[in-house]
Amino acid sequence: MNEVILELKDIHKSFGKNNIHRGINLTLHKGESLGLLGGSGTGKSVLLRSVIGLERIDKGEILFSGERIDNLSENLLTPYRIKISYSFQSGALFDSINVFENIAYPLFEHTKFSYNQIRDKVAEMLKLIDLEGKEELMPSDLSGGMQKRVGMARAMILNPEIILYDEPTAGLDPANTLNVISLMQKLKQKGLASIFVTHDIPSAIMLCDRIVVLHEGKIAFNDTPQKFQASEDPIVKKFITSAKD
Ligand SMILES: Nc1ncnc2c1ncn2[C@@H]1O[C@H](COP(=O)(O)OP(=O)(O)OP(=O)(O)O)[C@@H](O)[C@H]1O
Ligand SMILES: [Mg+2]
């Protein structure tokens, strides 16, 4: 097994009386893709947001390559937000700027690359997401699936080590879902580790090395997709059945 790149230790998080996370322990290894499943409102998005400090945990520790990051200030978190990229549920493109500017944005923000270097890097990303030559299009010219892929290209452009996907295929038709999944597969082949939050169990099984189920604030299941499918655990069985509805 590869070395651990991300470790969550005994994470607790409440909003008022709503105890969302009640002792979450989870490790992610280099290059591994982990599917994070669970009913609506179980705290999947809050967990992803906590990893990059958009949400602050109440108790526990988050370690990136052995270094504690949950207690860092916003400034000190910036380099980790480059190493751990977060791909928003909505794609979150800027509507008023074109595809090139959307993908290039983190490079302008965080690097001193020349314009030509940025142009080449964006062209390379567009090739990867199968939108070669589409620099000038506006987000409104793109299908939902294309917008998601552009959002993923932006999330990838600073060469992160981990990518956190929050429901990247939600709301997509089957063809666009397949396009997004195949892009995720390509990124996985490049050695990128990921946490894939989804309600789409077949996609998680297809893509992930490990499946984790969040239930009542804890990890109720953590094993291979094969074991997940064959599980006799009543929580897992109930979850699989309800997800088919
Ligand atoms: N900023 C916040 N303030 C108060 N409560 C919040 C906040 N963010 C999330 N919650 C609550 O925390 C719980 C978990 O939310 P979260 O968005 O993580 O669920 P989820 O598992 O991602 O659900 P879904 O599958 O529907 O996206 C919900 O009850 C939600 O209402
Ligand atoms: Mg969510």
C-alpha cells in the first residue's frame, strides 16, 4: 500500500445541536480513489469542506503528509489548498469570462508564469478534457457536462496531489456522466488521489479503490467495492436499496 497522504483523526463537528461528525477516522493513500457515500445530510460535503479548512472542525486532527493542517490560519492554508483541490458541486465557473480565463485563473493568482506558458498549459488541459480549441467559448455556450469538466480542469491546473469531488456527475445525463467519469479515470491514472462524494453508486464502484459509507456521524463501512456490493451489513444493504429508489 502506498504511503498515507491524508489522515482524518477522530473528527467531530456540530452545527448547534446538530452533531454531524461524531468521531470520523479515515486515511487516503497516494494515488488512491476513495468513494464517500451516505444519505443526504450525513455530512459528506461538510467533511470535504473541512479538509481544506472552509469549515472548521470542533475536535480531532487533519494531517496532510503527516503535517497537521486543521489548525492553520487562512494564510498558512493557501499552499495546502493548492495541493488539495476542491471541485465544487456546481462546477462554479465564472459566467462572465471565457473558458480560457476560467481555467487560467489559478495560474494568474498563484504563479508567475508568463502569458505564453499559461496559454500552453490551458491548451494542454483542454486537450485532457476533450475540449481542445474551445478557449473562447463562454460557460453559457457549454453543456452541463462540459462545464463540469472545465471546472475540473481549473481544479487540476496547479497539479494538486489530491482532488476532492463533490457530486461531479449530479444532474448530468448518462453520456455526460460517462465523460466526467472517464476524465476522473484519466486523472487517477496520472497518480492523483481523490475523494469522490456521490449518490451514484455504480460510478463509485467503477472508479474507486475503496468505498466508505457515512452514517449517523461515523464511518459505517470502509472496504473494497467488491466487499461493499456483497456486504450483509444491514446499514449498507439498506443504503444500497434506498439509493436505487
Ligand atoms: N454552514 C452550516 N450551518 C449550519 N448547518 C449546516 C451548515 N452546513 C451544513 N449544515 C448541515 O450539516 C448537515 C450535513 O450537511 P452536508 O451538506 O455535509 O450533507 P451531505 O451529506 O453533503 O448531503 P447531500 O448528499 O444532500 O449533499 C446538514 O444537516 C446541513 O443542513
Ligand atoms: Mg453534499
